[in-house]
Amino acid sequence: MQADEIKAAVEAAVANSEVQVAVDGNHINLVVVSPAFEGLLPVKRQQLVYASLQDAIASGAIHAVHMKTYTPEQWASQHA
């Protein structure tokens, strides 16, 4: 999968998200910022993102995903 396809899939699945994608072969690094993560435990946040990539993971197009998930407030405090 191309970075733009991954970005579109995650943005479609996670409401009001901003997604940064880095692709290295079939390994993907994601940064996802969304108010939808408010009040969710990290594992629930990851499940939302993984659900958007499930078909590509199952087919082997994506082998590994490393992600960081933030609410907008968390993102702002990380980059202040």
C-alpha cells in the first residue's frame, strides 16, 4: 500500500483525524491525532486504527505497523 492510500483509509475510519504516514517497504509508521481518542485507553485507540488497515494486514501488504496516537491536546503539549 502507498502512503496516500494508508492515510486515506485511517482518516476515513478515525473521525476528524490528522494522519502522518512513513512507509518502509511493508513496515508502516503512523502518527494519528484525533479528538475521537478522547477518553480511550491506548489499546482502544490502536484497535480503531488497526481496523482501518485490517485487509492490508491480512493480505500481507502491510507486515508491521508502529503507531503513536494522540488527542489534539496531547499533540499540542508534545509539540509546544
